[in-house]
Amino acid sequence: MIALGCDHGGFNLISAIKKHFDEQGIAYKDFGTYSEDSVDYPVYACKVANAVVGGECELGILCCGTGIGISMAANKIKGVRAAVVSNDFGAEMTRRHNHANILCMGGRVTSVEDALRYTDIFLNTPEEGGRHDKRVAMLTELDNGITSFD
Ligand code: RB5
């Protein structure tokens, strides 16, 4: 199950992603918003973040105008590794190396065609272990309150 969320600036991309998932038979839960009326992106970031860290959904996708604000909000929730993606390589590597669990994109900066491609890459790329496990564990330490590795 993939958690989906957006504000008004990302509504176009999430609508296209839902259609894409419907065509491919990919299960998703849409946490809103459900129109282009102005809303506050932290609300939807929290809904998707909690669904992912709580285990209801394996991965999430969040879209706002740039992808930036909604990723900042999501990353405040413990256990979230949300990544703003704007190229194919980033979509792949943030899964492989950062073990990103939420893909963030911007409806005002990314075309529907590119967003669907980043989505497919993100969902189809596995996490790599090895040296990356240690670094992701360090991200978890930051989540748990440490502020330095010195
Ligand atoms: C909303 O106008 C806009 O600020 C929001 O979608 C997002 O781009 C923030 O980072």
C-alpha cells in the first residue's frame, strides 16, 4: 500500500499518480487534499508520514508546489526519510543508498511525465545494505536526538 498526499500545489501530480496506479493495479491510500483549494502542506505531510512510520503503508509520495515544504514537514516525523527528487538518478539512489521511505515532488517544477517516471523508479528500486545500513542507522540516531557524531 502506497500512501499519497499533497497540497493544492501538488494536486495535479498526485491526481496523475493515482490514475497511473489505477491503470497498473497498484494499491494506494489517498490522504488528500482533494482539490486545488489552498491548504497547509504540513497537515498532509503528517498524515502520510504517520501512515508510513506506523506501518499502514510501506512507502509514501508527497507533492506540493516545489516538493520542498512538504518534505521538510514530513522529515520532522521520527522514522521518515523523505527525499525531494528531480531526476531519474536521484529517484533510484535515494532508495538504494538513503533508504528513502517518502518520495517528494513539486507540481510547479516537475512535469507529469517526469513525475510518473520518478515514481516508477522509486517504487521499483530496492534498498542496498552494506555500508549504507550504517549511514541510515546514523540518520536514525539523529531522529533519536543526537546532534553530532564527534
Ligand atoms: C503553496 O503555495 C506552496 O508554498 C507549497 O505548495 C510548497 O511549494 C511549499 O514548499
